[in-house]
Amino acid sequence: KYYADNMEEFKMPESALVHEISFDSKQMADKVHEEAMVRPESFDSLAAVYSTTLGSGRGGEAGIIRKGTRGEEYDKVLFGLENGEISDVFSLKGKNWIIIQMVEYYPEHYRNLDEVRNVIETRMRRQQQGEIATDFLDKIKKEADIQVLLPEPEETTDTQTDSQE
């Protein structure tokens, strides 16, 4: 029942496994892009040689990119590609030049019950524990006989305070 009532919590956005090559100059990006278009299978090795990002050692593997995590412009380029397709050279806010390859596309979907069963069980247990703890605290507050045995503090006037300083 929790799963059916809260399906939106388990919605996975559109995403893709991406390889990326980043450059400091458009001229170099254009040169490498031409080579990648002639030999798309060489994208990983081109990334290893030319990319200025940390992923270059892994053949440009940027991992799985979820829609909305890299910005609208990046999403427009990435999700306009087909599996295996290489983008044109583009720049994000003029910082660097990028070429991406969509390795595998994953459409928006809902995680199935088996994938989220442990998450749901943990949430429900925590909720029950919270309710039990609240009920217990309410009960002991009602049953407690609390008395304040300290004397009331004496009131001080401004003149007393001034003379003590």
C-alpha cells in the first residue's frame, strides 16, 4: 500500500550513460570532434588523450547523468542524441568546450517494488518507532509527579545590581 500511495518518491528521471571529452580551446575540440566523427569507436581513446577532466583516465566516462543535474543546455544536447551518437562541440557558459557521446539511454521510469522494498520497510519501522516513542513520552509526562523544590529567585532592583558591580 505504501508503494502504491507514494509512487512519485520512486520515480527515476530520464538518464544516460555518458562519455565526455572536455577541452580548454574550441580549436582543439573541433579537431578532436572531426576525428571522433570519422572513427566513433575511438571516442574513449580520444578522451584519454585529449580531455582535461578527471574522467579522461576512464576513457571519458562521466557515469550516469540524470536529466536536470547538469543544466538545461547540457540536457538539451545529451537527450537529443541516440545511443552511440556523438554531439557537436558545445560550450557551457563559455568555460570550456565539450563533446559528449551517449553510450546508453535510460527512459524515465518507476523503480519496482522489489528494488525499494528495504527502503519502504525501513521508513515504516522508523515511523512506528517514532509513534511509540511519542506515545511513551506523553504517557510518562501524564504520570509524572514533578515538583520544583528550588526556592524562587529573589527579585533584584536596578540599584542593587548597580551597587554590586
